[in-house]
Amino acid sequence: MTNEDPRLAPDGTEWWLLKTWPGMKRPFGGEVRAAAWLWFNKDVGDTFTMKEVRTALGDGEGPEDAEQLSRRLRHLREKQWILETHSDDSSVPVHHYRLTKKGLRAWLGERADSATISAADRHQVFARDGYRCKICGVGDGESYPDYPGKKASLTVGHRIPQNRGGRSGRRGSLDNLRTECKLCNEAVRDRLRDPETFEEAKSDVKNLGKPDKRVLLEWIEAGERQRSKLDTVYDRVRKLSPGEIDQMRGLLVKMVYGEHLSEEG
């Protein structure tokens, strides 16, 4: 008799408590078990802690066990799950995760599309696009102007979605791939119109004045809207460690206000 409860494996055990794959001796990995528990016990938008997951899975409580679970949760992100932490969004409590999107159900054998973007292609696209979202322009780790406390995280998306014929980079072309922040990459984008074509953009370009056309040409030749030297320096500074950023802040305070502070002293 077939078990009709989706929470239960064929032998009647809850998926996240299995030790081996059904009918096999192969270990039922912690990553799969964690995904199953999240799928059936948490709704999108819910928060949870690693301790909560460890308790549910019956895993150990030691530091090594915590590190293993943390690694498993990171791996879920490669399977289309989106788990945010306080570093992604300050509204998420410290030491908590927020389930933002449920991904593949690995316990049912679901796998990523064969056209999944490779790590090499992903790094190449990031470098080509200057490590900035091609839709909104935000850089990795920067805060969104409209979402205070929420920091951008970059991924690679498709200009034309795969379900509408868009290709990935596996065939040697990266033309349909672009750097996107995860906010712009959310599933709702799949319902938007396809990106501009040459013919659609040409008429607006022709209507620009000559000075604007010259600037646009400079941006195209540079591969991006040209940013100031200050923008470029800030990109470097924001990637420093917290301690180094404090050092830089102190240096700038002295350079900008040093003389004034000396006069006040």
C-alpha cells in the first residue's frame, strides 16, 4: 500500500529522520534531511536557528556538528533554496536564518536543470559585469537605497528565462547570462517582458542629442556606465575587513577634519 502522506518516506518514517535512502544502504545525507525538514515544517518567511534544525534531525550538539550543519545549509543555496541571515538583511535576528524561497526537493530525486550555470561561467560573468547587478547597479554587499538594512548578494541570471528558450552558458556563449542581485533575480522576474532588442532601442538612441550620444558611446566602449574615481575607490574600501574599515575611517577623519579638530583642541 502506497503511503499518501508526503511527509513520510515509503517505510512510514518522516523524511528528515531517515538514515539511509529508501531500499538502499546509501546514507541519507544531512543536507537532504535538512531540506525535507524545512520544506514540511517552515513556511516561506519563517525564521529558524541551527539548534532548532539539529534538534529536529537528532544531530549532535558539538561545535563540529554545528559547523557541518552550517555547511549543509550553505549547500542548499546551490539547490535553489534561498536562506537569508542577519548579514543579508538586518531584520533577520542574529544567529537566525530566514527561509525566503524553497528550492529543490532532493529527497524526491529533484535535480537542478542540466543547464545549470557552472562556477567558471559564474565567475566569468561577474568579472565581465564588474561585480555589479546589471539591472539595478548595486554592488555585492552594498545596502539597497529602498530597503535599509538589506544587503545585496550577487548571482547570475538569464536575460531571457530558460522556460522561454533562453540558454545558459554551457554551449560556450555567455550572452544570455548577466550579473543580478538576488532581489532582481527573484522568481517574479520570470513574468516580465523579454529584454530590449537592438531594433527596439535604436529609435530612442537616434533621438538623443549628439553630446548624449557621445557619452553613451563612451559607456558602451567601457562596458558599463562609467563611474567616478571616487566610486571606484569606494568599491575597494568597502571590501576591507571591519577592522581595516575602522582604520580607514580614522584616517579620513584626520585628513578631512584634522586641521579643524586641532584648532578646536
